[in-house]
Amino acid sequence: MWNDISPVWQTAFREMWTAFREGSVPIGAVLCDAEGSVILSDRNRNHAAETVNRRIAHAEVNLLRRLDTGFYDPKTLTLYSTMEPCPMCMGTALMAGIRRIRSAARDSYCGMTHLAGSEPYYASKNVVCTFEGGDLELVQLTVQAYFELRYIEQGAGRKVFEAFAAHCPQAAETAGRLYAEKLLDDAAGADISDVFDRILREIHGTNRTRKGKSLL
């Protein structure tokens, strides 16, 4: 539940939820120093009004663009992301000098952390990539699968949603139930702490939503 996750992940998920509320892909990222203190946080901004190139306004790229490498040694920092970095974000992290990446959820559609072990150049940088999984992954994939269902309703293909469903059926099924009633849309003004816990209760079957009931 929300109170059981670290302040770092709480910050990342707050960014994720802000992105969702703004209509952007719900992904948040945080950069921490060697002591574990948050030095920067950001989110996907692909639908933010001020964004010029929406295709590359990803959370990790937005974050790393702001890093002052004259003050911080990137090799001492850890990048946290609520979703496994895509090809662009993985490459940006590598070229920025980041050597530790922690992801809440696997991106079974375009996640690229496997490059750290399979590509010679990546492997030479000794990038360590870890996954949290568990409740963090369940919440992230539920919100992101819900977001993908919006695209499907607008006429987009189902390949991304189906990749999520194959990897984490619980999250996809929960997203489908919530989307049928547009419950995350109704909860957009709620705090992420309440949304996080409510999604987990829905997933674990302790507080299933019923038609006409609000998420929170």
C-alpha cells in the first residue's frame, strides 16, 4: 500500500499521476544522489500544452535534460522510473552517464533495459538495471493499460494493451473494469495515495467496484 513504499517511489508515482491528469502517458521519473535523496523529478509531457515535440517528451528524457552535470557526477546517481525505459530513454540514460536504473514495471512492448546485457557498448558501461515489480508494477500497469484503452476507443490498435495483458493479466483486467466506468477519469482530482491504495484493493479483490460507484 502507499505508506509501505519509499518516499522516492512516492515522488515518482506522484509525477506519474500528474501526467495522467494532464492527459499525457502516465510515467514518472526521479533522480537520486548517492545518499538516496531526490534531486530531480519529472514526468511524461507528450500532451502538455507547452511541449513542442510530443514524440520525445518522455519522463526520463525530460528529467535528464535538466541534470546539471557540472554539479553532479551522473555515475553516482540512480534513475528511478515507474516504467521500464524505452529505446530513447535507455539510450539517453546511458549517454548521460547514468549507471543505475530502477524500474517499477516492465514494459513488455518497448522496454529496453535488456540492452545493458546484450549489446557490447551498453555492457561496457556496466549499467545495473533492476525491477521492483509487486504492487508498484501492478499499479503502474493498471494506470497505463487504462490509458491505452483510451487510445483503443479512439481507433488505435490493441498491440500495446495486449502486450501489457500478456505480461500482467491482473493489471489489464483491472484496467478494463475501471475503464468500463471511466473511474480513473472520475478520480483525476484525487491524491495519488488514495488512487494507489484503491487500485490495489481492486486488484486483490477486497473492494471491487460496482456499476455506478466511484473509484474512491
